[in-house]
Amino acid sequence: MLPSKVDVVVVGAGNAAFCAALAAAEHGVSVLVLERAPQDEAGGNSRFTAGAFRCVYDGVEDLKALMPDLTAAEIANTDFGSYTQEKFFDDMGRITEYRTDPDLCELLVTRSRETMQWLRGKGIRFVPIYGRQAFKVDGRFKFWGGLTVEAWGGGPGLVEGLTAAARKNGVAVAYRARASALIADDDGVKGVRVRHEGRTQEIAAKCVVLAAGGFQANAEMRTRYLGPGWELAKIRGTRFNTGDGIRMALDVGAMPTGNWSGCHAVGWDRNAPEFGDLSVGDNFQKHSYPFSIMLNQNGERFVDEGADFRNYTYAKYGRVILMQPGQFAWQVFDRKVLHLLRDEYRIKRVTKVRADTLEELVGKLDDVDPARALATIRAYNAAVQTDVPFDPNVKDGRGTVGLSIPKSNWANTIAEPPFEAYAVTCGVTFTFGGLKIDTEARVMDTDGQAIPGLHAAGELVGGLFWFNYPGGTGLMAGSVFGRIAGTTAGRRAAQQP
């Protein structure tokens, strides 16, 4: 049986939830984490991520403070650059078409560095993302796209580290514990109703923090809010993020906000399962498309694959793929760039074809018009500006001329065998619409007032992301607002009799 009362209840057990639990525990209050999933599937979407954090750093000294294991050789052989507050603000504004909530965005950016140090103080280890965010050119690695740091062990390592930190700090964790409703009256939220091991009970609490993810694993809600056709999308992460936390809050008068028809959606293996598979993790993603051309069922290109760094386009291109005939596309590469493909292209469970001629290749592209595909490739090849140098570490301006859909950077002819192609569909990571919070992570009601005792963090917070998403910002936002929510809840609980 679960306790009948506790100071702070946290609903969810991913990155945002554990950050909230750890911050609340700093105030000497009792904290209980409720995780709907069984222990072997616990951790929400955080467990399915690669563990990347987008954070402010002014140079290698900041990174050394965060990653003291960096060796002198690594520092000598790497251009880590910097990622300033100004650049983070610029990326958030540009990528969200300046819709991002300015107050929340300011907290995200200005507290990112200190929150990373706080996590390190809790025992979370970080390492550079050499495998996915830096290419070696002329003997030296160069990081690009504002993304340099990841949790050791990726998403699973992050969840394991946070769980260990929570237990070390006296936080109780209950698995197979699904919160179903908030207990509330005119004075605010007083606890939660939860079903645990087949029995429903109520837990009284001074404060509740909701950190249970978005509604992406709920086909009905996806279709209702994202629109027709979204029930056909795959789900990249956990099957347990069905919008419970959002629904519970709306039921007690919380204000919905943000881009409810928008989501983080990427290119995902066409034959991946309907929900995420922890044995594969995020490796069904296929994110080397800037070095490819993508062909739809009609054998036509439909998007500028090189419009920007992968970090700034991957979360919106899944939607574009879903809108294609048959909801799929093929990414086509030739020998010149095969060495640049990310590790996810080398897994066993991949939808891939290989050929030594273009004619043979287009014949192997399932469900694609081969004659039109061949014509598209030849027209693309003729349009590539081969006199412009190719450089995968920068937006090199090596584009095409005269095509109705240009390729702006990293354009290489599809001409040198062997050729490889990978089939992708849309994989949804998380939804952008959610609950309105203030700068103390208190949930606001539809009259614009804070609901006493109710706080929120993570994917179920609305207003940060619109239309698109800068890679690595989800874990950073979960940590920043999880810490704020836990601090606010812990302080309030400590002050209450």
C-alpha cells in the first residue's frame, strides 16, 4: 500500500519528475514519485532519448567544470566552440517563429548552465556528444548546431542516475502507480487519486507536481488535437504518455496553452513498432538526411534536406513525411557520404536497400514510382553546385540551382556506388500543447490565477515550443522547470503545518 499522506507527490518518473523530486527533497519534506509504468519500462520519454542537453557555455572551461573527465588530448583535438545565452535565445526565437513564451524561455536559457551544474552535484555524469554532433575534418573534431553535452549512458543512463540520486536523497518511488485524478477544493489541490497494484486509493499531499509527459501515446487525443492522419504516426517513446497529467489538471480548471496542433515529430524507420522499443531506444530515428535526398511515393523530392543543421529541422520534418502519399519517404545516399551516417543506420532492425546502379536502386524502393525517382535523381545531380566545397561541420552553401525545391547545403551528387536508401515514416516524440505555468512552475487556472498546491514541468507544460524545436532542449527544459517546480512545491510544503 502507498502512504495515505505525504508532503509532495510527483506524478511521473522521467527527467523532469526526478528533478522536481530532488529539488523538493532539499527542503526536508517527504516526497513520493508515482510512476505509471512497471519498473522495467520506467522513466517516461527520458529513457528513450539519446540524453542530449542544450545548455549555455562560454568555452571549454565551462565544459571542463561540467565534464572533469575531459582529457587534454580531447581538448587539443576538438573545437568545442561556445553556445552563448544570445545564441540560445536566437535559436529559440527563430525555431519557434518567435512564439515561445518569453518568460519561460528566459528561465530556460539563463538557468540552463546552473541547472546542469546542479545535476552534476546530484551525481549525474556528462560527456561530449562526439558520435552525433561532431565530424572530424583535417584531424580535428568540430561541434556544430549548439549541442555538445549528453548524459553518460544516454537516456537510460540518465534515468538510472536520477533514480539513484532520488533514493539517496530519501525520495520514495512507487511503480505501477497510475494517478487518475487530483483531489481539489476551493482552497487548491490537496492530493491525488491513484490506482496501485489493482487498488484505488487517495493520497493527501500539500503539493502535487505533474510531470507525466504529453498526450502523444493517445491516438484519440493526437487525432483530436494534431488533426486527421496523426493516428497513423509511430510513437518514438513510452506507451504510457497518454495525457493523464494534462487531463487531471484541466479537470480542476487549469488553463491550456501552447501549440496544441503541434508536436516534435521526426523521421523514424518505416517498419518500427507502434511504440518505442527499449532494446533499440532512439535508434529507429534516421537523422543523417541533410546528406541525402528524400523521395516520396511519387519518386519526387518534397523538402529542402539541407535547409539547416539537423538539430533545427529534424523535429518538424516528421510532420512533412507524414503528409506525403502513404506516409513514408526514402532517404538516398551514395558512397561519398556513407561514412558520415550516424550509428542508427547500422542497426539490424532497419529498412534498407543497397545497389550498384541507380536503375537497380530505384527498382528496390518499395512503393515508389521508379521511373520518376530516376528522373528526379538525375535532375538533382545536374543541379548540384559541385564547385562549392563540401563541409559537414558548417552550413557550407553547397546547394542546387534551378530546382523547384532547392537543397541549400551539403548537396552531393548521387553518382558514386554503392548507393543506399532507408525508408522512414513519422515518429512522434512529444506534443507541444499543455498546461500554463508561471515562472515558479505553478499551474495557472483559466482566470489567470495560480492553483494552490499544483505545479508542473516537462512535456506537459505548454508555451515553450511552437512548430519546431531545437534539439536537446526538451531534457534541458525538463531539468530547469522540474527543479523550479520542486523548489516551489518543497518550500510551500515545508511552510505548511
